Amino acid sequence: DVQLQASGGGVVQPGGSLRLSCTATGFNIDGYEIGWFRQVSGKEREGIACVGEGGDNTYYADSVKGRFTASRDNAKNIVYLQMNNLQPEDTANYYCGSQCGLYYGSTYYNRYYGKDYWGKGTLVTVSS
């Protein structure tokens, strides 16, 4: 049974930081780019970050670039998202997936391997 379980969410004040983890079980992330996404109830899913197979290449949506950093530990089968300078508009359910899809500038970056593995997400609330 494949699971991509996101964790590390919580309530934080504006300007604060959180570090999310995405732990994969039943699925070896090695060889796959992994994407971070977020969704607000009633709105479309937004791709916000993508970390390449080796962790050297990362891509970010304009909305989070310069504040969020994605990384991975293939040996532990975990992907991370360090989120700094959080703002109220970052409030959302965050989750990871076995694919990437995000806009930066006018460019759409996409990686899809034919595997639709998604985690249930972790809620991030930014509020004073």
C-alpha cells in the first residue's frame, strides 16, 4: 500500500517558519521528482515546489520562491519543505505527490511518471 504522508503542519504567526516532511512508504522515491502542492478549500490545487531526483534541482512557484526550500533524503525516503516568512495567504493543506506541476513566471514545469501517488496532507495555518 503506497502512502505519501505529509507532516509538520500547524499554526504559526506571520513571519514564522515550519518544516514539512513527506514520508513515503510502499514507494521508493529514488528516481522520481517529487512535488509539493497546496490547496485551499474551494480552490484549485497549486503546485508550489518540485525537487529533482538527486535533490540538486529544485523548482518553485513564484508565490513561494525565496521563502520555501525543498529537499530530500532518498536514503530515508523523505522529502522536506522548509517554509520561512510564512504569510496568511500560505494557509492551506499541504501535501506531496509523485509528480511535479507548477508555474514559475510564464513557464510550466511538469514531471509525470504515470503514477498518481498522493499524500493526505498536513494543514498549515498562518494567523496572528
